[in-house]
Amino acid sequence: MMDAVVDSGTRGTAASPRAKANVQLHGQSSETIALQQEIERVARSDAKVLITGESGVGKEIVARNIHSRGPRTAHMFAPVNCAGLPETLLESELFGHVKGSFTGAYRDKPGKLETAHMGTIFLDEVGEMTLRMQGLLLRFLETGELQKVGADGSGRIVNVRVIAATNRNLRDMIAQGSFREDLFYRLNVIHIVVPPLRERREDIPLLAQQFLTQFASANRSPLSSIAPAAMKALYEYSWPGNVRELENVMERLVVTVQSSTIELDHLSSEIRVQGNVAFRPRRERRRTVADELYKRMIEQHESFWTTVYPLFMDREITRSNVREVIRRGLEEARGNYKIVARLFNMETRDYKRFLNFLRKHDCQIPFKEYR
């Protein structure tokens, strides 16, 4: 279970239930226990770390745990969202700038790399960096030298541990020319993969109860428990938004439910229905939209691009429908996406386009469970 649990020793003003300053990594699934053990090993070193995983799985919390369990814990942990700023502002945010270097630069300002000296810099969504920013970051990683925006000559040398994260496939981006291979190998000294929530379902009850307790306390809500039927639906739901989606669901329930127990009827129809469909034995399943689309491609040899793609882009089918079609294909292809592409009657040259479409629209499904 990965969640931002506020340290009970925090004093002063009550912390937000979403606070990330003091985080703990809990869980009972074998996947989470293995992740905890890996974090313990990695934290003792000073090596660069690349954390990958789907959006919402808790990559920043993993990074914070690496920092807090290592020798740099007494110094700053500085997160930077590389996707949240345009290139010029991101450069200033990382490296700092000197007075007069651009409009609005009224004074010298240190960047996160400088203020995190002897600490840790966390580069979230590093795959969203432009090629120019990638080059600047690579130069810093090679020299440790800061080059502030607008400064002449060399800058100070800083010592920071670099942890980067992304939900994108950087190897595919390298093949497409949108990510530098030399930067990838600089960052990918230690690679940690955070599994999606659907692959560690044993953590869902603990996570749900933890979020319920946190948000109920913060909102002075009478909610304190989850009915067995509701918990079963939460357990069986696929959670495409991972831990972040579960956190949002529990916060919404705390705000809207006035009783002391979350019942099945309090959950959204998507959670109530999708989980039951996903876990229902195949012989009991009614024919779905995904079944019809899959049949058209397999039996009538229609292409994915003429059968599924236009319906999704026109919002006539949902992401869940597409994911179910892909799941059917992976079952048939034993987890091989290239075979799925052939099953769906695509040209060989369309393979990368197919994967890009799935990633962009959060329709990609981990293939390992089908092998």
C-alpha cells in the first residue's frame, strides 16, 4: 500500500491528509513488500534512480522514501514537475537565474538544484522535457556544474542525488527521437518499477481504510467503516487511475456520505459494475461492446483503425471498452503486443502508432500477467 501517511509525531498546525512531507510505505501484497525491500537497498547508495509506472501509482512517494531512508535525509528533498512548466521557466526552476536575464527577473534566484545541495532532486515526468532541456540536464549530470539563466562563465558545483520518474516508455521515445539515449543511460543507473494497483489488490482494503480514516478526521465526518459488499467492489475494480484514483474516491465519499458506513450504493456505477464484470466467469458474461468489436476484427478481419479507433475518438465507446478489447487480444496473444497488432489486422508499420495511441489514452495493459 502506497500512501501519504502523515507522521504522528508532527506538531503544530494539523497537516493536510494529502501532505507528502512525511510519508510511509505500507502494504501486505508480495509486490509491495518487494518494493519496500528494494527501496531499503537503493536508499543506502547514492546512485541515480529512474522510477517508472503508470500515472497515480505513487512514484513520488517511492522517491521520498528513498530520500528519507538514506544519508541525505537531513537535507532538502526538492520535487520538480517537468511537465508543469514551459521550457524557459523549467530551466530557471532547475538552474536558477541572474537579475535582468529576462523580463521579470528582478533579482538573482537560486534554482532547485542549488537549494537541494547535499539533498535530493526529484524530476517528475522527466519524459516531458524538451530535447534542449534534456541536453542541459545531461551536461549538469556529467559535470555537477550549474549554469544559471543569463550568467556568464561557469557556476558553482553542487552535490545532489538525482531521482527521476516517468509514466512513459523512454526506450520507445529514444527510438522515435524524442528522448536522448545518453541521458537515459545517465538516469537509468537503478530502475524501479512501481506496479499498478490492480496488480497488488491485497493492498486495496488497507489503502481504502487508511484514506477513509485520514479524510474523515480532516472533515469531521462520521464515516468510519466500509461495508463488505462495498469493499468487494473496491477490490474488484481495475483502478485505471491507481492509488490516486482510490484516494479521490475515498475523499469524495467522505464529503458526500452522511452515515457511518460506506455501502455499495454509495459507490459510482462504474466501480459497482466494472469490477463484477472483470471477475465474473466467462461463461456467465453477457456479450459486451468489447466482445462485438473483438469479433469484428478476429472473424470479419476488420482493422483496429476502422473498427475501434474512430468509435473511441468520437466518444461512442469508453476507455474501459478499449481496454477490454486489448485485454482480449493479450489473452489470445499470450501477452505479445506485436501479435495483438497482427490479430487486429494492422500493418507492421502501425505497431508504434498502436502503442502510442494506447499510452496516450491510458488504454495500455501490462502484458506480464498474460504470459
